[in-house]
Amino acid sequence: MTAAATTAPAAASAGPPAATAATALPVTEARRTAPTLAAADASRPAGAEVAASRIGRAARRLARRVAIRSLVPALLVAAWCAVSYGGLVRAIYLPTPSALWSAFVDMRAALPGALVTSVGMTLTGYGLGLVLGVGMGLVFAYSRMLRDLFGGVLDFIRPAPVFALIPLFLLWFGIGRGPQIALITMGTSVVLSVTTLDAVRNVSPTHIRAAATMGASRRAIYRTIVVPSIFPHLLGAVRFSAVAAWGLDVAAELIGSQNGLGYLMMTREQYIDTAGILVVVVLYGLLATVLDRVIVLVERPLTGWTTREQQSAAADAAFRGN
């Protein structure tokens, strides 16, 4: 009786320490992991704040860049409004913005067909001129014999104004889309062929000698060294030819065209409609800008490996840092 009584309290007293021992391990682990979880929870807002801060800085840089680029155009438009609405210049020389909008509304029925015609002729002639000009430059650079045979003719045609050939194109080819596209093709191909030939001549001879020392053939050197080396140098001529192609389209539409932006401009000139002429000029400017931006977007991934792109990026970063 006494032993049982004494053992029961002992067992009862031994119970709580056992439970405490059983729960001690999870409590310790919880205490150990609590700081880690707290640090992770604290890092999440910090990472989000850093990302938000970077996005905010990028947005502010973009807004500042847009504001700077828009400053001069905004000032020009303001000066145009002040001069035209103030009556400082006669409307026949400088129409008001409202007159420009009225001319655009009057011409909107004829603009879709004119745009299709002019854009189709310009892109076709420019594409043919690009292939023909770069191809001729590469062939002349590869073969000295062909360069000696046709180089003199090319040097004679290159300085000749393309617009002087319009009467000859009328006599040779007649009226139609063919001679108009041929004129654009000729004007762009001459520039690109000369630029390609000069770019090949400026290839570093060190790279060519190194490839020849390693046993590369002349054709392999030309394909793997010369052509990739001249590609970045051609982009300036490609962009210039793209802009010049739109001016050549205006000249080409003088060859008996019955549709197109150039033809629309000539009809507006007959009625002394300065506002209508300016509408067509603005459209040509927008089309040339769009084509130039497309070429730039295609250029960047293709020339990212060049030293020029790396130096340009480094210079931009340095200026931003300052």
C-alpha cells in the first residue's frame, strides 16, 4: 500500500519531464529555423523594392530621353503655328496646320491606292538594287579581271545624276512600272556596289594572312573572313540607299505614272496646293523613317559581335555614368 502510494506520485511526477523532453526537439528546430524564415520574408520585400527601383529608373531615363528628343520638334511646330497663324508668311508658301489637315482629309480617298503603288515600287526597286549592288561589289572585289573590265564603266556611271537618265528611260523602256522600278534599282545599286568594293579593300590584311598561313583556300578566306568583315561597313550605305530610294520613287513617277504619291504630288502642284504637297512630303518622310527603323532593328542582332557595337555600348554606359 505504501509502496504503491509512493510509486504513483513518482510516476506522476515523472510524466511532465518526459513530455517536456519529447517536445524539446521540435521547439529547438523551430527556434533555429525562425531566423531563416524571417530573413527570407525580409528579403522578399527588399528584392521587390530593388526591382521596382530599377524599373522606376529605367522609366525615368526613357521619359527623359523621349522629352529631349521631342523638344526640338515641339519648338518647330510651335514656331510654325506662330508664323502661319500670325500671318507673317503667306499661306501659299507656308500653310497652317489646319489647312494641312484639310488637305489630308480631301486626299484621303486617293491615299490608300497611292501608298500601295509607291511603297510597292520603292521596296521592289530597293530590294533589287540591294542584291544587284552588293553582288556586283563582291564579284568585282573577288575577281581582278572583272574589276578591270567593268570598273571603268562603273566609275563613269556612279557620278552621273540618275535624274538625267529619265528621258532615256522613257525612250528605251516606255511608260509603265518596269522603267520606274529600273530607275530605283539603278540608283541604289550603284551606291551599294561602290561601297561594297571599298569595304572589301579595307579588310584587315592581318586576318587574311593568318588564314592563309593556316592553309585556308582563297575561296574559304573570302567566304569566312572578307564577307563577314565588310558586313558592318555596308550598313551605313544600306540605310542611305533606303532613304534615297524614296526620292528616286518621286523621280520615277515622273515617267508617265498615273498613280502613286509622286503623281499625287504633281497633281497638287498643278493646282498650287501647297498644303497637299506638304501632306505628301510628310508621308514620304514617315515611310522613310519606318524603313530606316526596320533596318536598324535588323542590324543590331546581326552586328552585336562587332567591335563597333561594343565600343558604342561602352561609350553610352560611360556617358550615363557621368
